[in-house]
Amino acid sequence: MHSNLPIGSVRSRLPHVKGSIFSALSRVAKQYDAINLSQGFPDFAPDPRLLESLATAANSGHNQYGMPEGSEALRRSIARMYEDLYSLRISADAEITITAGATQAISAAVSGLVHPGEEVIFLAPAFESYAPSILMAGATPVCVDLPAPRFEVDWEEVERRVSPHTRMIIVNSPHNPSGRCWNSNDVDRLATLAERHNLLVLSDEVYHNMVFDGPHITALSEPRLRERTIVVGSLGKTMHVTGWRIGYAAAAAPLTAELRKILQFTTYAAPTPLQQAMAQVLDASTYLSLPALFRGKRDRFLAGLRGSRFESVPTSGGYFQLLDYSAISTVPDTQFADLLISEHGVAGLPVSGFGTQYANSRLLRFCFAKSDETIDKATNLLRAL
Ligand code: GLN
């Protein structure tokens, strides 16, 4: 059948996938010169030592291929971070792998560990790359919708969606877009489920350093999940340089071995000087300061909105604040986001970007990982609506 196709004709592997919502919104924000709180990235400078270390790394010859598993020094720094934060021992040699961004770690984990025909459960609203990563592995995405606006997990419903074909469940805490963080009950229920049905767990914890109301619980700290979980993290987020595209995966050695096979034939290795620079600077003073920094930014954003017609949904971690605009408008979220950009000069992200079923939830996501000045300008504009 394929041989009858004319040469050059395209049969899409992802026919229903459109362009990234993040790049689309950032493009429109730029076009209107709006304050861009849609895509999650800081607008403040990273630690100057990081930039100096990058210059030093590049100027001192760290410019050729590294090893596919990533810089040894950086893997050791990440292992130390897990020991400092969670008293967890993770082997830098066998269990930590550096990737070109957390998105790559997610896709490598799925394609390395899930077979065509198997099913992968994920919980919506969900980061946009989960479903395409599952599809690219030839597997079937099974989406469990969480109820707006708080998005608490109904574990009974999740269990009902498990089938004999289910191989993996993708979870995310702190949750993007809501900022909800898992409690010990969530982790316990996940562990029970994963054990009962012999599932792998892909735990997207890219905002683990930005939990401001209580400690972050990493899935790797639950003994029943330790051997079956791949944790994905983002040094771009931790070190305020999302454009560097450096993330990592932490998982038991047999899982890590499969993930590394995929990585070495996709990028071969993440960029050498960037890893070198991060390894010089990533220490306790970097990550221990982050919860207070981001709590302050969330509080400033919320204080700036006092008296506005937007209603905030409680958030306890991450980069983002959900705002309900029901008191202002009844239009679907993409339409409201367009209006906000073109007429009021602020870009927020429609939650339908995380699942089209949420288009009428009247929620937009705003990134508060911004300078005080940007937060104040944006909240002044939002308060006027
Ligand atoms: N994680 C960030 C967000 O949710 C951006 C990710 C991206 O643009 N690839 O906005």
C-alpha cells in the first residue's frame, strides 16, 4: 500500500497535532508587543557565575562531543542535589542521564520503554508533549480528565482506565498548568496502582525546586516506585536558562540503559560547554533559594491582582498562576487570550492548550517567573479589565 504513494507524498505520523501552543502564543505576544506571561520562562538574568563559566568552558576547549549519558561532573551535581533535598541516593553513573531539555527526556523515556500497541495513561490538563511522545512510540494515549479548576486526581477513575495493555502512567507534580502539588496520599495511591498493574511511572517534576507551600515529594522517594519510575527534571528551570535546553532523567539502571539507547541516536549528547558551565555552578545555594524566590513572585502577582475581576485558583508550586475570568467574559479561553493580547497587552495561556476539553473552563495560565517590574506592569493591566 505504501509503495503506491507518489514519491514525496506525506503521510503524517501526527496528523492531529498542531504547532506548539507555547511558540504560537509567544509569537503573537511579540507581534503585539504584549507582556508575555504565556510561555513559562524567566525574564530575569541567571547567576552571573553561570555565564562566566560558560565563557570559560567555551574558551578553554570544551567544545567537542561529550558522552551520550552527559557530563560526569553535572551528573554528580544532580545526584548531590537529590541527596541534599530528599536524602536520596541516586547513582550518577548508572541512574542519571543528561538530555537536551526535559521534553527530550520525556520522549526518550516513552519511546525507550513503551512498545507499539501498548497504552499510556496521562492526566489532563497535561503538558503538550505527552500525547505526541506516546503516539511517536506507536502506543495509545489514554487521557484521564481532571476536574477544573483544582484538578485533583480521582484515583478510582484512573484505575478504571487501566487495561491489560497499559504499560506506563505519566504524572506531573508540581502540576503544569495549575501549580497543584501532590500530597503523600497521591503518591501512595500512585504506588498502589503501579504495583497492582505492574506499570512504569514517568514523573515530570521539572518544577520540583519551586514548591513554596510544603516540601516536594519526588516519586523516587517512595520505595514502591523507586525501581519503576523515571523522574524528569529541568536544569533550564532550576538555573533560569530555559533556552539552554538542558534537562535530565533519573531512573533505576535498567530503565536508564534503555533511555540512553534512544538518546544516543537522537542527539547523541547534550551540548558540552553548557553542561560544563552548569556543573561549575549548580550547588545548594542555587536550589535552596528557589522556593522563597518563587513564593515571593507568586505573592507579588496575587497582591497586584487584589481588587481585580480575575479570580485566582490556589497554587502551591511551579511557575504559574491560573486565573478564572468568568466575571469578565463568557467567551472560550483562546478567544479571551487573543483579546487580552490584542486589546490589553498581556499574554496568558489558554488552559485548552493542555486539553481542548477545557476550552470553556474560563481559565488562563500566567507565568509569574518574571522580574518585579514585569509582574507589576502586567498586574496593573489585568486589574483594569
Ligand atoms: N514548560 C513551559 C511551559 O509550560 C514551556 C515549555 C516549552 O515551551 N517547551 O510554558
